[in-house]
Amino acid sequence: MVEKISKFFQKQPMMRKMLWALLFVFIFSVFAYGFKVIWLGIWVFTTGVFVEYLFEKQKRKPVSEAVLVTCMLFLLSLPPNTPFWVAMIGIAFGVAFGKEVYGGFGRNIFNPAIVGRLFIYITFPNYMTMGWVKPSLFGTDAVSSATPLALMRQGESLNVLNLLTGWRAGSIGEGPILIILAAAVYLIVTKTASWRLMISTYFSAAALTFLLDVFNVPKALPTIPAILSGSLVFISVFMATEPITAPKKIRSQWIYGIIIGTTGVIIRTFSLFSEGWSFAILMGNLFAPLLDEVIKDKKKKAPVQGQTKKVEA
């Protein structure tokens, strides 16, 4: 049975490491929102893998393990009360139109998890903007609650400790900042994700949030709770670092992160959308190939063969 499964999937060690990092966020989500997260995950993973299988079967290729990462990222980005059929539509659209229509793994220019999430965000806005609940032990006493961003816009203060631990309303996996930071360390140490993309995305968003706050710009959010709220940390660690859609050159990565960070802050501050990070990721994806094409990294000058330093007598 194990051998059949191994042949069904294309082996991708980097994707397995990403799954390990995401696993601990998933475990926290089950603890915070209950076993319905597992049930929702079964529908998401089954649908995502099946859709990719239908496309890859025609080319006689195995299903990539990358689709498992896509499914996990998509699942963790959903509100806890998302109906299973909405989630199925979203992941099917993301895998099909965000990845497979471009030729499959390694050819897509947009993050398929984000493509799927934005599709149902626009198509089913009621389910994607009103399915928030406050965490409770395995979801036993779950009650509807506003997200931290919504509370800040109403002028309410937030508990920073709750923001760090993830004990507040939000998407399934966006909350536990301390766990996400631990995952970031693991991804950097194992060379699975780029620290440049993480830092440039997060700190560019933090810098712009601070400037808007300091100059008292209308609709600006208070800096500290704003940079610890929403999915900023989650997308900085897991979404902006997606290796296929992110640029490859070092300078490009810095600019790419800045594009995502600043775009996300502008959208969530001034637009009607409560969260701008999904749109910001797609904006970054759009510019990634151009950045690698236009921007050149500095090359170290190789020493001329036979050249030696002069030694004074």
C-alpha cells in the first residue's frame, strides 16, 4: 500500500519539509477550532489531489507532492466555518486554473492556493468574510467573533499575548505567530525557504504601517497590533516564499517582498477588502518573472589566472 502511494506521488523532499512546517500550525488549528478542521481538510486534500490526478494522468505523470502543500496552505487560509462544498470549489479552481492550465508543477506563475482562495472570496463573500469564530478548546465553546482587524477599526484595544499565541478569531492557520516563527526558523535552517523573502515582505509591511500610523493618515491602524494581526506573518513565511512563483535572483527577492508587503498594507488600509494579502501575493507573482529578467545580481570578479600580489623587497 505504501509502495503504491509512493509511486502515485512525485517525490519532492523540499515540499515534504514545507508540509512538516505546516503540520504544527494545522495541529494548533485542530486544538483551537475542533475536529471540523480535519473534516474540512479531508475534502480539500481529496479534491485537490483528484483534480491534479485528472490533468497529470493525460500526460502519464505522477501527482506532485507540491499539491499537498497547496491544499494545506489553502485549508489554513480559510475561515473556520467555511462550508466544505465552498472549500472544494476553491481548491479545485486553484489547482486547475492556478497550476495545471499552465502545464503543471514548475510552470505556474501564480500561487494556486491563493488563486483558489481569491476565487471563492469573490464568488462567495458571505462565507469568506463572516465565518469567524473565537478559538476554544477543540472548538467546544466556539462562538462568533470579529477578527482583530475589524476590532481595531471599531476602536477597540487588543491583547498582544493573544495575538502572539493565536488565541483570537481569524483564518484557520493564520493566528499562532509563535508557531509560525518556529516554522520559519526550520524552513531557513533546512534551506527550504528564503529568509530574504520573509524579511522583505514582513518588514516592508511593518515600515509602511508605522509611517501611516505616525503621520496619522485616515484609516491607518495602530502599528503593533496591526503587524501582529491578519495573515501578515503567515503569508510572509509560507506564501511569499513559494519557490515556483517567487523570483530566483537575490536583488529580485528583496524587491518582490517589498511589493507584496506594501501592496498588502495599502489594500487592507484603504480598500473595501478587510485583508489585502491574497491580492498582494498575486501582484508579487505578476512581477516576479519581470524582476528576474530586468534586475541583475552583482557578479564577483574572478582573479586573473597567474596574477599575483607584488611583494616589496
